[in-house]
Amino acid sequence: MSTLSKKIDFAVIVSVNNANPNGDPLNGNRPRVNFDGLGELSDVSIKRKIRNRLMQDGQSIFVQSDDNRVDEYRSLRNRVEGTINKTDMKDEAKLRMAACKEWIDVRAFGQVFAFKGGEESGVSIGIRGPVSIHPAFSVAPVLDRISSTQITKSVSGEGDGSKRGSDTMGIKHRVDHGVYIFYGSMNPQLAEKTGFSDDDSLAIKQAILTLFRNDASSARPEGSMEVHKVFWWKHNNKNGQYSSAKVHRLLEVESKVDQPRSLSDYKINISKLDGLNCEEINGE
């Protein structure tokens, strides 16, 4: 199968309503906010959701979360040792080739294989992937749109139930409303190194369109997060007609009111560059 034939850039608009899109564990799991008060979703969290969607679609994924595993391996090392021929693990070139062939997230995002051990079992190689994902930031500040709710347990976690434990009280945080944007690119030169193909790019595209399907949790109730639009630019050559930065700037989203409460409160404008077509797709 041939590798990615043309450079691709993309932009994604995500809406959030009464959900915690990405909690910060160093700040009491409050929604992430930057110094300007804009909401943030880390690139790591976005890639996690893409991996989950790819895995639900039957793709083989290397970095699986413990609560969403589809195999018996509890660590990355065990997954490598249980999947790849041990003789290949001793050869860096063979390990790279085998890992990229086996797992779509490795050939898409790259991966660092760093396992302790002596000469027989130690591994330390890095694979650079062709798909890059930016963190997402909200269009308008959300710092004053974050609500915190005190919660209590209806039953004690331990003991005979006659006394409430120290963990009886809790707190949940949410963003009342926000519209976030993230950008990404696919690099054909790096795709040649990992074997990332045009079919793989379509799988990533479909995963982004359905990013929050089957992603519900207590912090993100079903329907509280939605992919609104995906803008997909496919260049006419491997190098790309324009830089990714210039392409990403074609999308402009701004709030029409001081306190936006829905998608209708935003103005979306997409500019054009000569010879570069943009596919505008609604999220599914």
C-alpha cells in the first residue's frame, strides 16, 4: 500500500455545554484554562479520543487506556512483547517496521519505545509520526463560565454505615458553554517513514468526525460535547502549496456577543487560497 500522497491540513470546531472537556489533575480537576482565561483541551486528550474511536472502529491501537482495553496486556511493554516477534525487538529497524505495521496510532502519531533492561531486553527507540495535533482553545474566555457543584455520597464507602467517611463530600466542575478549535496536519515525508497511508488518513478523518461518540462519562454526559465542523484541506503535492500556519489562519471564528451561549452566537468565516480546496464537513 502506498503512503500518504499529498499533504493535509485540518481544523475542527468543537462545542461544549455543561461538561468538563479536559480536567486538570493539578488543579482539583477543574477544566483547563490558560493565562488568558481561554479553555484548553490538551493535544494528549484529543489523541486519546481519536485512538478510542479508531479502536471502536476495529483498528489496532498500541496506546490503550486501562478502562478501554481490548486485549489482555496491562502495559505497553507486555503489548510489544506479546505482539511482535522477540527477534525483531533486538533490531531497531525491524522493531520500527513491525510496530508501524501493527498499530495505526504508532504510524500516525509516532511513539517512544523506552523499556528498561539489559542488552537482551532493553529497548530505546523513537518513532516520529506524520500526524500532528494542536491543543484546542476556546474562542471566548470560559474562566467566568466554569461552575462548581458540591456533591455528596448517599452511602458510606467503608465501615458499618453509622458514620460518614471523609470522602462523603466532593465537588464537580463544568464549563457551562464554550466553543473550542484545534488544528492538525499530515506530513507525507514522515508518512513514508512509518507507512501511514491515504486510507489511514481517511480513518483519522472519520474518527475526528465522530470524536465524542461513545465518550460519555460523569464529567462529559452524552451529547454535552460535539464536533460541529471539520475543515479539511488537501494540497496537490507532498510538500504542500502553502505552509500549515497560513492554511490554519484561513479559519476565523469570533463571538458576536459578549456572553455567547450557543453556536448561533458565533461568526464562522473561512477564507481561500489560490488552488487550495477546502472540504467543509459537519460532525456526525
